[in-house]
Amino acid sequence: MSRSADNRGNMNTPIKTSAADKKPGFRVLVTSIGNKVPLLSAVRNALIRFTATGELIGGDSDPGCTGRYFVDRFMELPKDEDLKPELFIALCREADIDAVIPTRDAELPFFSRNRQFFSRAGIALLVADLGAVETCLDKLEFSNRLQQLGFAQVIPSSTGIHDIKATALVVKERFGTGSRTQRLNISANEALDFASTLIKPIFQPFIAGREYSVDLYLDRAGRLLGAVSRSRDKIVSGEAQISTTTEAPELEKVCADIAGKLRLTGHILFQAIIDKQRRIHIVECNCRFGGASTLSLTAGLESLLWFFSEACDRPPEQFPFSKSDRPLRQVRHPADLILEPFPLAGEDANE
């Protein structure tokens, strides 16, 4: 029995909900919205293209988050330690949610583990199977698994520094993301010093080259519907502030092959390096949208429309993949929103 099935056996199985049981319209909840305004805008634009009766709902455990100003409706969600499928589904049913888009690594296992439970409640989730999610969240397991599958392009990883035969090293946390928990191009002594400040450090060889991201979408059957590559031209705190779409068919094929072997579905994001000899080095894989994935959406990757279609049991091919015939560059920058204020949670409207 799978872990998901075992987990479901401990729950009160909800009655299957159909679209006819819900109010008219298509309501999408984006979780952990924080300040992910570009992604929210992309979801809104996709909803407008998909249906005239769509509603964008944003959720976060912080009622004062920036993203709440960019959705039709805001939901305060439980913190990670308080996440329970029964509670979350009850919140979704109260708001007539049809589909949920998780956006943060830490919440992916919760949704993946309970995907069938949500499905029985008539709620679609944009998340891959639990085994695939856990493999991608564990950088050591991801590296080892791909090596076992014969993908020599993956960067080797180890918990032991002496297993890495390189003079320049990378040290990072085995789990989690963020540039503050990694150091690049450092000596063995420097790597050991920094590793002592981490919780579960792993070591990798440092690879010099140009960084790329590949966004792709695989449907429920594991079929690749489209892929877009983009160079990471300027990186700040681990995210591409300037990014440019590019033609990289060999890189896209490697990423698609890996996704297929890992049985990934939905929107997937790969990070890679191409060195001066044009050799591909796979860094990691995320089972969610990245900060600059909106560039790939603009370039023709219809991930959101494909997900909406599958959520409504429609063929995603009704929105064919048509990549932009010219390169596009994305420059991420802060912007201001001016509006009349309204009270936030905990504020007195009369103050």
C-alpha cells in the first residue's frame, strides 16, 4: 500500500463532490502568496482566458501579506504545523474552491500526500506524486537517484567532503532553498567551516558556466506538453532578476527525460549549468513555479491553462503550445500600488 493510500485510510473519506454541486464559476486558490504578485497576475490572466466566471483567491498564514491586495478574495490559512487535510478541505468547501496551486516547497508534501483526499472533495491540486516530490526536495536523494537512473549530467552530491574530487566546492543544505544556506566556489577548509553552521550540509563540485532554468509541464498521464528554457542573467538571493528565453533543445530533452523517469507531473522547474564545453550539469528540480517562471508563461508555456483544463476534466490540448518565435527578456523590479485603504486582520476600521 502506498503512503498516500495508507494516509487516506486514517481519514473520514468525504463524499465525492462534482462540479454540479458547486456554485457557478471556477475558483482557484493560490497558497503562500506572500509577495508573489507576478505569479498572481499570471494566474488572473489565465483565468480570464479560461472562463468568464473565474475567481482568484489568495491564501497565506500572514493576513498582512502584500499579495492580498492582488486577488479577488483573501483567505487566512493555517501555519504549516497546523495543516490538517480535514481543516483545509473545509476551508476550501466554504469558499467553493475548485483548484489549488501550492507555491512553496515546505507545503508540497502536505498537498501531495493528501492529493486523492482532495480529489474526492472535488478539488484539483497542482502537485506531483509524493515520491517524486520528496525526491526533488532532498538534494542528496535527487542526485543519487538520477545517477542510479543513468543520468551522468546530474551534479554529484555527498554528505562527506572527501567523496567530492574537486578543488573548488559548493556546500549547501540538503533540504530547503535560499542563497543564504549555500556557498559557491570555495576551498575544502572554507566548505567545512561553513558546513558547521548548517543543519544537514551536503558537498558538491563547483561547476563554472552559465546558469539556466527550464520550465515544463507534464499532464496527468506524464506526457510533456511544452518546455521553455531561459538563461539566468542576473541572480539575486538565488532568484533570477534578469532572465532571457533561449533555444536549448538538448537541455530541454534531458530535463523532460528526467521528469519522465521520476514520474513528475504538473509544472516543473529545473536548474542547470552549461559549461564552456557545452556540457549540461543538472543542479536541482522544483515541483512548483519559480520566481521567474512567469517569463516562460509569457513565452507560450500554458501551464496554468493546462492545469485548469485537467482540473475540469477537459483535454489540455485545447490550448496548444506555441512558443514565442523571438527571445524575451524579463527584468524583475519593485512597483507601487496606490489604493484606498481597508482594514486588515486585527485592525480597527475606526482607528
